[in-house]
Amino acid sequence: MSLPSMEPGRLDGARHVSDNLDEQQCWELLRSHSTGRFGFVDDGRVMILPVNYVVHQTAIYFRTSAEGPIGDAVPRLTSSFQIDEARADRSEGWSVLVSGPSSRVEEPELLTHLWGQIMSEPWAGGDRGQFVRVHAAQVTGRHVHLA
């Protein structure tokens, strides 16, 4: 299986096409990155916030404050997580979107496993000891590139 190539070499005036990425390609891309965006609706407003994350099995996990915009909003029946990469010089890019419910991680064995993972520290300051899980009910991806 091949992942989207982001090598330089744009051709102006060329026709672009959009390909759907299969679920396996989406998970490979998710495992190859460490920063994404968590999206949810809070008080009628769409919130999209950057988080550092790790993939474990078929879910996304990240740390946040137990109190704050994300900690106060979880659990949610509907949430999304997205990563992407774009090359403006080629008018090319890809995007992966994971949608499903989110919840606080409370299982002791899973918490032990997650704390043992190598992952980037959260960018925001303060205590970020609450793990959040995004259940992958739907995983989709697209790659737009030159034909």
C-alpha cells in the first residue's frame, strides 16, 4: 500500500483529482503523526483545538486538563479528530477525519499503557493528566493531487 506522496513538482494548469483513502491508509497516516485537531460542539459553538495524540488499537488518545474547554466537554456522543498535510506549491494535500463519541479514559490497565507510551507533551501549560479517547466510529480520508 502506498501513502500520499508530498514530493515537490507542481505543474500549473494541470487537472486535480480527489482520491478516497482506505481505512488502512488512514490509520497509517494517523500513526505517522503526533499533532491533530479535536473538534466538538460546545454550547452551540463548534470548537476545534490542537492536541498531541497517540493511536492505540483503533482509537485516538490525548491528554488534557480535567477542567477546561475539552475536559468540561467530554464525554460527547459526537466528536471529531482530524489531521492533514498540504503542499501549497503543488496545490496538493490529504486529510484524515475520525468521527465518533469521545470519553474520559478511566480503565486502570489502559491508563498504565497510555502513560507508558512515548508521545509529545501537550502544548498548553498546567496539569494535563486527563486522557481522552476518541472512538473511531467512522474513519475517512481524501488525497487531492495532480492527475
